[in-house]
Amino acid sequence: MEIHQLRYFVKVAELCQFTRAAKACHVSQPSLSQAIAKLERDLGQPLFERLGRTVRLTDAGRAFRARATHILALLDDARASVADDPDAGRVTVAAIPTVAPYLLPTALTAFARECPQAQVEVVEETTDRILTLAAHGEIDLAVMATPVSQPGWHVEPLVTEDLLAVLPAGHPLAAKAKVTMKELSAERFVLLNEAHCLTGATLSFCTRRGVGPVMTARMHQLTTVLELVRLGHGVSLVPAMAARADTSPGRVYRPIAGEKPTRTLAVVWNTHRYQTLLAKRFVQVLRQSCEGW
């Protein structure tokens, strides 16, 4: 069994296709297929079910994937610990879409000044996808909303912010300094898709307050939600940092009266992985960037 076979296997398991996996691994498809076939012969078990142009893991494949991923992570960690440089190298940072456009630019600018030789790769994904990438060793750090209930993760809170009601500028409630959830309960809501943790936080808060919002749309981009609100298709609850960055005259933001909906953002990493000195420096920059929030 060879390391490149494990890397090919993990990539096929991730992409569910030999062609895309070969391209991602920068090898020809025949070479990748032969390596996987040899691995299956060595193990005495089929790792994939071939389904036309796609594949899926067998029971043996699912069991082996966890071990292979762990082995590759250990090798990558060993390499990183030997070549660790606090000023150079690469750090991969993931963030949920309702954080990345607002918090990361400030942190990235500050980090570039502090570590001009370092490279930062930014990955914008939903929470579940980020946790999967981190478990597979494909990212070093993540910025997401709490709670993060998965074991084996270090979760360091960075900032807690209010969720504000966003309304069309001409809406009757826009004339008020604050709005109540009872008032909002009569409105149609525009929310992000269920995959986004902001939607879960919004619905959870509404449920606690006995409000069942009537939803008109579920989108994948917060900018789309804000534009639909501007056009009068409904109202929504959005993070204060998004409101702070909004310069459109067609929307207004109002705090919620009484119990306020909030979210806490945290920097997260897998404690089973080696954390490089460069990653630690980025965490420090994140902390400093959040002080102003």
C-alpha cells in the first residue's frame, strides 16, 4: 500500500467520480483507476460501487476512508511540523457566507501587512461542509457561528452580535426606532436556505417567541435576501455586521425590542491536527480584528 493510492482513494471518495478525481490529483484517469484497483486487490475488498460514470463507497470503503484520512492527516502534520515557519507558508481559512464578506477582509489585510510572505487561501462554505473539509485536513481554521457540537474541535468565541430586522425603506415599521417580534410575525420573511446556520438561528429565535414566520423565499446568498427585501418581497433578520456594511438607501435596519436575537462567531480548528505557527498568527490577527466589532 502506497501513499499516493490513499490520496487517490480519498479524492475519489470525496468527488464520487474517477474522472474528476484524476484531474484534481493531476494524473491520468487510467493511472488513478489502476492504483485504486491495486489497492482493492491488496485489501481484498471492493472499496467502490461503480454506477456508470459515478461511484459510491461500499461499507468497506466507508470504513477504510476514515483510516486513510487519518493516515494522510498524520503525514501532512508531520511535514508541517518539520517545515513550520511563523512568517511564511500557506494557511487555509474557511468561513460561512454570512461572515466571509464582512469580517475576513479586515483580518486578511492586517495579516498581509504582518506576514507579507505568507499565502492565505479562503474557502467560503456552509457549516456542515466546513466541518467535513476540516475533518479531512483540507482547511486549517474556520470562522463560523456557534454552537459547534462536534467533538475534537477547539472553539474560541470571537464576537457576539445582534441580529437586526431589515425592512424596505418605505415599510410602515421603518418609522419605528425598534420593532417587536409580534409586529414582524405578520410579515412575510425572506431567509437563506436551510443549509445556512443563520436561518437556523432565526427560526429558533422565532419559535422561542411563539412566532411562525411565513417564508416567501429561501436563498443561498445574503445579498439576494437583502435585494428582495429592498424590492418589498418581505422582511428578514440579518447580522449587525451585514447591516453596518450596507450602503443602500432602499433598506433600513431596526433592533428587536425585548429579548434580542444574537449570534456568536468563533474561530474553530480540529484539535487532532497540528496547528502551524502561521495558523496561530492568523488566529491572533482575527482576535485583534474582532476587537473593533
